[in-house]
Amino acid sequence: MSPLPCWAPPATIGWTDGLIAAVAALYDEPDGKENAVSKRIVFTGGSGKAGRHVIPYLVERGHKVLNVDLVPLPLDGVNTLNADLTQSGEVFNALSMHFDFGGLDTGAGPAPVDAVVHFAAVPRILLRPDNTTFQANVVSTYNVIEAAVKLGIRKVIIASSETTYGVCFAEGDKDYHSFPLDEDYDVDPMDSYGLSKVVNEKTARAFAMRSGADIYALRIGNVVEPHEYANFPGFLADPLSRKRNAWSYIDARDLGQIVHLCVEKDGLGFSVFNAVNDEITANEPTAEFLAKWAPNTPQRRPLEGFEAPMSNRRIREVLGFREEHNWRKYVSKAPAL
């Protein structure tokens, strides 16, 4: 099998050192910049669309990160290790190596790893044959979790997906069962990518039960980079264009905060979290908007104000997430339809 492609669109290869440095500067904030205790984190797929924002966030908070990817991440202080995650032996080695040449100075061998963040994947359907997408995503995740647990790493964070809710890559116009979409929803994807993410959550649960390790699965919404807010006026003008994303999103920088909170929060065992921002991508209050644009889907509880249909209540209440990048800060208000 060829090496596993990581979560990186083709444009990733064109990122320059200056652009990466500019992204890193976005996270240089005076409050909470560094942790009292720095963690050593292996991050797979860190050169992709999400990872290239999450890693700078972690580094700015004092963590030491090794990026495992097929594409380099030109960020000072972060080495990229090229590895095929579908090969178990490579994964075991990647999780038990020096992060950089500086590790040789101790003479004591590679230092222990505190956490693994696994974002590497075939990132959607229609990039590879369906069976390859499923196989690569499922086998790589099994390998990463197995290696972490057997090496004594007690914290693993994996990228699950909004696609588990079954509509994103569905055949035809499929309705959600009910709103809000929360972590107890009966997930039912029909595509190879979404199905691989459901299997990965089951793999994570099995290893957490077996080992007692903390393994958190993030159902990541549609990832939005800062320059992509230019697309939002079009979304507001065509509401049904966002149905497959449940009219929800995650700012890539806020995803960095969520991963950081997961690294810091211990003792939850296996846990699933929706990783999305607070508000719906619409100008109308959520209940009113969904009654108009998703009339066949019942609302199980009152939807408050502009809350996102894909609920982030759990990450706010359990992890303490507080969004910093609401889309309204970057997009001029469009007339309601």
C-alpha cells in the first residue's frame, strides 16, 4: 500500500516559510501563551488544512510537537517525520523517536510522549477509491491508537468528523433525524469516509476500555481558515448550500484551542466531542431558520438564539471551550432570506 495521504489539500505544498510564520503569529497572545507544564505531543497530519493552524497554537502554549506527515510543515521548532501510518512498525517507531537532533544531547534515549493527536487521513471521498479511503483511515487509526497504548502513552486525540451524522456525503437530499446534532445522535453515514470515522470511534472506545487511557474523538465540523470567510456571503445567500455541513463550522484557530483543552483535560476515558463554533451560519435565529430550511427535521429541545445545529455544548461545559473566532467578526451582515 502506498503511504497514507494526510489531511492536506494540494495547496499545502505551496505554503511558504513566511506564510507559515504569519499563521504562527496569529496565536502569539499574551494570555495563556505557555503552560505551566510543557507536553510532548506527536501530531499526525499536521501539515494539512487543520493541523497547520493547530500546531502553532500548541507550540505557542509551550508544547513540544513532532509532526508526522508526508508533507513538511515549515514551522520553526517543529520537525516533520515522514511515515506511512498504515504500517504498524513505522507507527511504533514514530511514537518512540527523538523529536529532533536536540534529543541526542541527553544521552538518555527518546523522552516519553505525553499525547498523540491523530489527524492524518484521506480527508474526504472522491480523492482515492472508496475501499482505499476506508482501509487507509481505519488501519492507520488502529495502528496509531494501538502503538500509543502499548507504548504507555495515556492521551490520544483522534479526528472524527461531521460526516458521521450521515448527511455530508449522502446520496441525494437526506434529512437529519433531529436537531440539535449532539454526541448521542444515532450516526448513520452511507459513504466510505464517514463510515471509516464511525469505525475509528469504535476502535478508540475499545482501546480506552482495554487500557484505561484517555482517548478523545473530535467530530470536527467544516474547517474554515481565515481567508475562507470570503466565501460566507455566498453561503448566506444560498442557505441550502450549507445543509450538508449542518450550517455549522469550526474556525481552524479555535480548533487549536479545542485540541489544547483535550491535551490538558485528563480522566475522561473514551469521550466524543463535537468540534464546532458556537453559532449557525445564518442571519436568522436557529429555530426559525431550521423551520424554514429543514422543515422535515424535528427539534428535540428549544434551540437558543443562534446556536449551531451541530451542538458544541459538551466542549463548552466539559472542556471549557470559549470561541474566539465567530464568523460574524469577519463577515458583513447579509439580508435575511
